[in-house]
Amino acid sequence: MRYAIFLLTLLVCSTSYSCDSITVAGSDQWLPFAYSESDSNTPTGIAYDVVRLIGKKLNIPVNFNTGLPWKRIELGMETGSIDLLAGNYWNAERAESWHITDAFANDEVRIFVRSGHAFPFDSLKDLEGRSGVMPRGISFGQGFDQYKSQLDIHEVQQHTQMFAMLNLGRIDYMVLPYLNGQIKTKTLGFQGKIIALKNNVSVNGVHLSLSKKSDCRHLLPQINKVIQRAKDRGTIKDIIKQYLK
């Protein structure tokens, strides 16, 4: 009887980890890490390229499901309909809910304001009494997440809407990853009109995350090995350079 139970346990374990392909979701607005080209739905950016590299090294097909709102992505991660999230910062809540990989890059978060309306910014307390916006559902690091309830800050789905609100003076500041904000300031035609304050809000590692309900969740150690080897060999550095030209 014990032998039969042992064999049954082995069978259950082997069938519960049948990862034939990886369903991947991520942002479509987070330049240069995870976004979609304006003329196509092609997932583009550093995080998506790292996922492609992982799929190739592990010989597992990757299926992208992009264009989803962040809340839908979180729900997919919770249910396991999404196996892997391409690009996120670490925080304690996510670490509890997801299997988070080692970081493959770092990303700085800054405060953006209208030119001529800059204000001293040394800590999050300097944002009190001012109105701001940030992307909906996003974490900007543990410190910011914990302080956010003390701020008059609203969450907006589309980054283009945030830029328009700031440019029209409807809010005092917006919070965005620095590279993302710099690129969009240029592409949206706000150069000289919108600037980043000098000091950062946070500097965060950029990770991938596996759903704890995914059949691919056992791949975390292998994914971390691919990431580390790609960092050691300069492969990820080369990927990043392509997007920072």
C-alpha cells in the first residue's frame, strides 16, 4: 500500500508540472522595458527580449498576451491563466503572491513637472499638499507604496493622459520611471515643457515573475540561471544597449 501511494505521489507531481509553453503578459506602455509598437501589437522592449532569450535557452515556446490592463494581468497571475509577467518591480505583497526572479536590470523612478514649476524634492514628504498622478496599479517600490496613502495622488490608465493633465496644469506632478518619462517627453512633443526633478523617488530592480498557479512555476531556478549567465556574458547588457541608442 505504501508503495502504491508513493507511485501515485510521483505521478501527481510529474503531471502537475507539464510546462509545454509559457503564456506571457506585461505592460504595453513601459518604455524601454515592455511596450507595444504604435503600428503593431508586437511586444517590444528589454523585458520581452529577456523572456524570448529564456524561452530559447529552455527550449519552451513563448506565447505573448499583451495589451491587457494591469488589473487583468494581476488576476491572470492569481489564477494561473498567465504563467509569467514580463517586467515588474519587487515589493513584499508581490513576493508573497508570485515567484519573483532575480533582477536583470535597474530602473530609476522620478518626479516630472511642468517647466517653470519645479519644486524642491528631497523626500516623499515634499509631495504632500500637491496633486499628482501615477500609472494605475503600479508599484514604485516598497517605500513609495507605503507612503502613497498620505499623498493626493490619482492613478490613471494611459500615460498619454498623464502627460496631457500635467501639461495643462491640472496636476502638479506625475510619477514615472525616468527612462520611460524621458522617451515619452520627446515622442509626445513635450520637450522643454515637461522636465524631471533631479532626485529620484526610488531605484528598483526589474524582475520577471511566475504565477504560483502556473504549471511552469518549477522553472524559477532555471530561469534565474539563464538570467545570471546572460548578465555574466554581457548578453543582457547588449539587449539594453539596443533600446538606449
